Amino acid sequence: SQELEQSPQSLIVQEGKNLTINCTSSKTLYGLYWYKQKYGEGLIFLMMLQKGGEEKSHEKITAKLDEKKQQSSLHITASQPSHAGIYLCGADRGSGGGADGLTFGKGTHLIIQP
Amino acid sequence: SAVISQKPSRDICQRGTSLTIQCQVDSQVTMMFWYRQQPGQSLTLIATANQGSEATYESGFVIDKFPISRPNLTFSTLTVSNMSPEDSSIYLCSAKTGLGSPLHFGNGTRLTVT
């Protein structure tokens, strides 16, 4: 079965600083998704990457997919307190466009210090 | 994107009882999935809710313990039966509008079994 390893597990960053979270898959990535979760709540969809080399940005968050390395990165520029939470990467279980659901990494806990 | 409403948002239940969680989507979706998130852990797929037929369960999850219904394209229920403290988790409903589309989540149901 596919495993997703996220690094770091936790991250404390001073407000205004940049940061990067990585997600590495044990198998070929067909679709890679990034979510944010506030403690004890549901997941907020951030971005979906489907092609090698694809890069997407939304506000101050950029995600990239390196298909060859079976890896994705999430970069936050000029972090703000609103960025605090748990970031999860998820990947399609197989090549069926997500018909079999997603498998998830264990998450990265991000704390923003004022 | 689909908006998913889940209820109850939280509940405290006694050992041996059952709880049914409802999931309502604001538009017709092709795929619905139920996930479990145990304390401090990532998301684990319980089953795919199939419209008009029996759900497809993942390894380690059985219909007698987690019966699922999906009578139409916008609604599903998950029942946690004969509960024990080990069932204390957040249960999350999710849905996709089609292959290759993002998986969206409800706000989850936080279940505590005493």
C-alpha cells in the first residue's frame, strides 16, 4: 500500500518568515492534494496537483509536484497567524482519478509565533 | 465545489450504544467516502459509500461495526455500532463531484465513548 511521509512533523516559525513542508510518496503519484486542518475540525482543500512539474499558488501558498521524485512541497511566504494549523498531503489511491479515495500523510503541525 | 454538512458535530456516548452520523452534500456527487481520524493520527479510510448498494470497506473495517447507507447522490450515513472507548475519534464524510476533482470534507463528528 502507498505511504506518504511528511516532513517536518512540526514546525514553529516566526510570523513573517517563509517555510516549506514536504510530502514524499512510496509509490508513483497520480494526484496529490494539500489540505489544512484546524485542530479537531474538518479538512479545508488547498490545492490539487496532477502533472509532473505542476505548480499552483493561492494567496501566499505555493505547491509543487515533482513526479520523478514522487514528492510534493508546500511553501508559505511571509507566514501569518492565520496559517497556523495542521497541513496534510493526500494522494490518489491508484490511477483511477480518485475513485478509490485518498491516502494521507500524518500531517505537519505549523505554529506561527508573533 | 461541494459543501458538506455533517451532524452531529460532536457527541459523548456510552459504551455499547450506537451512533448514526449524517452527511448531506449540497449537490450531486459521484463518490462519497467515510474516514476516521484517531487522536493525534492521520486519516484512515473506512469505506466508500456506494449509491444504492453495499458500501466497500477497507481492510480492518466491517459492515457489522460500521454500517453505511447511501440512498441517493447527496446523502449518506455512517453508524458506529456497539461502541467502545477505542472508537473515540473524529469521523469525517467526504465527497467528489467526479474523477480528477478534489475530495471535499465535512467538518467532522467528534465522538467520545465513555
